[in-house]
Amino acid sequence: MIGTLEVGAYDGIVPVVAHDTFRAAGPDALRRYGCDGGVFCDLKSVFARDDSYLRL
């Protein structure tokens, strides 16, 4: 587990559990942790279809 997340540091953001914390933050806040060209995949379909590159 990562103790502190770094903004702009990750190639991919993939929330795989629909925690209330993720819902409250929203896709824009979560996407900030990804680097330029990184992907945001909403595997639980928590956010709107247009908010991510991939969803199930």
C-alpha cells in the first residue's frame, strides 16, 4: 500500500473498489494523480461513461 500519493506520478489510475472516498473525490481529482498520457479506468462504473478510458 502507498502511504502518500503523488500528483502526476502514475501511468494508470484504476479504482477497483467503489469506496465512498473515491466517489466523493470524483474522477477529475483521481485523474490528477496520473501523469500526462496516463489512463483512468473506472472498473466499477462509479462515474459517468465519459469520465474514463475504460469501464466494465
